[in-house]
Amino acid sequence: MERWEKTTAVRRMQDYIQEHLTDPITLHMLAEAAGYSPWHSARLFKELTGETPFDYIRALRLSRAAERLRDGDARIVDVAFDFVFDSHEGFTRAFSKHFGMTPGSYRRNKPPLKVSMPTSAHDYYLKQQREEGHMPKKAKANIVFVQVVERPARKLILKRGKTAKDYFAYCEELGCDVYQELKDVKEALYEPIGMWLPENLRKPGTSEYAMGVEMPVGYRGPVPKGYEIINLKPCKMMVFQGEPYDDARFEQAISDLWAAMKTYNPELYGFRWADEDGPRFQLEPQGYRGYIEARPVREVRTR
């Protein structure tokens, strides 16, 4: 199989899991989504994510269950059944093994947890290719992967500039060590981001572009000097990911992705741009995984 065929098959399985996380999922269901036999689908999934399908599903269900316990008042037994655990006891054992504490202890104390995020089949496979010396110096075609992900309610530790509208102008204002400072922030949900703030998240006399890191909604820890912390509402993000590139060509990789995003019509897939819902953001350019950028969207409701 070609590299992109494998990646696409696993991403179809990941999409199926996301859509049916609170339903029973069998290997035959995943195989049907992938378009291959159950055995071959399971082998591909492990190859490209480093996890078996059911280890992946369990970690994701436990993380979503933890978010439900943290942010709501549902009974633990109801959360257990919602995420397809057979019993309160089985859920407690799995939760304790995964997070090192019982669900009841977590609900009472709400310590920060680093929840599991879906491992990108695309990222994992490209990293393996790079480590094995198979990474092409130049992609044969300008392929862009697009997916929609849920971003939960969360907090954002950020550092604003004054007039910056992009990363380079931001670095001129504040220096280029902000990213490393953000990497050192403990308990972050995801990696640091550079972002374009919508009007409703900007302050008078501050920059459109800023850098920050997303934190659990219940975070009560320290905020580095010179930074601030704000709340972000739940939203959907349409994530665009380009092909791998030579690190020296990162500016071209960004330009190529921007050109693709400029002509992309999300309404063809049931969404519309919703820039007011949160920051449009970029991840640190890393050649092995391709350039990644995300923009808020909302589903288009039809009558």
C-alpha cells in the first residue's frame, strides 16, 4: 500500500471513533470504515499510531469521561455507562490505572490532568519515515489533509504584543524566546500556539497576533510574569495539515497551505467559518509532519 493510502485508512478509523465514542465499537465497524479486513485494519492502526485500536479508544473515552466529571455534575455511574464501561467498578479500575486516582477523588479535588489527545496517524507515520531516512526532500504533490476537531472549554495563557500581525513582527516586538517559555508551562493541554486573535478577544492597543498555551478549564496554577490568562469557550476547529517538507523550506510550506485555505469552501462539507469562536492558530513548523494551521468553524444547520 502507498503511504497516503495507509494514512487515509487510519484517519477514517479515527474519524469513526470520534463520531461514535459513546457507542459500542467493534473491530468489524472500524474495518468497514477503513475499507480493509479487520486484521489488516488493526495492523495498520497500530503501525501508524503506536497503539491498538482498543487501547486508543479506551484512553480517549477515559479522557472525555474525566472532562465530564470535571465540568459537570453527572453521577459517576452514569458517566461510566455513557462511555461504554460495563460497570461502576470496571470504570473505577480503568480510571485509576490510567490517571492514578479514582473518579471520586478526581471529582472532589479536580487536580489538572493531561488528557489523551488523538494520535495523528499522519504525524506518527511521517515521523517514522523521517527517522528511517525515507523523508522526501520535496513532496510530489501539494496534498492538504483537513479534519474538524472539538476544542473543549479551556483557559489560555497568552502574551500579547502591541502591533504584531504575524509571527515575525511578534518576535521583533517581544523576542523569540516566548515559545520556549510556553513549553515550560506545566499541565498544558496541547503544545504552544501562535495565534490570530479575533476582535472579541483583543484588548485596545494590543496586537492581533499573540502566542499562548491552552490549559484545563479548572487550572488554578501560576501564570508566568508578563502573561495573562483568559477563558475560551468550546468550539470546533478545522485543522489543515500540509505534506512534509525540508525544514529550510518552511516559508514556502506556509505559503502553500495559506493558498489552499484561501480557496477552501467549508460549506461544501456542512460548516462555515466562525472566527469569533476562538483564535485561528498555527503550530510550530516542523518539516516531518507538515505545516499545521487551524481555524474555527460551526456546523451549518439545515431545516
